[in-house]
Amino acid sequence: MQTICVTNQKGGCGKTVTALNLGAGLARRGHQVLIVDLDPQAPIAPGLGATLCDDGGQELLPIADAIKERKLGSIIVPTSTERLFVAPG
């Protein structure tokens, strides 16, 4: 399993677009991809067409709480791209 981190302190430099395109491209080439969105504005899930509610219509646990409680798996949602998943911010 490889980990790729897209990070920079400056805003507006293309981090989100890079993560979206890289993740989608890898998924389309057959790789299982999980994008973990640590941005408090949570721009990745809507950009990938992922819903931010569970099956019961409840909003998902915020990522900071999920990480603290070691329940990251409970907030992972599929996207409209096969093999591409997101843990929304």
C-alpha cells in the first residue's frame, strides 16, 4: 500500500484539484483509492459526487472526531468513480 500526501500551507495552489485528479486517475487504472480530506471546508466529497449522509439520512461523523475515536472506517463513502472512496472532511 502506498500513501501519497498532497499538502501545502498556502491556499489556492491546487491541492484539492491535484488530489481529485490523481485519485480518479489511479482508480480508473484499477487501483483502490481512498482520499482522506482533512480540509475543514470539506471540498473533496462534493467534487467527487459522494453523499455526506449515511443510509439513514444522518450526517456523518466529522473527520476529526472519527480519527480521535479510531472510527475512520465508519465515515468512508463511495464516489461516482469505481474503486474511489473518500473520507470527507
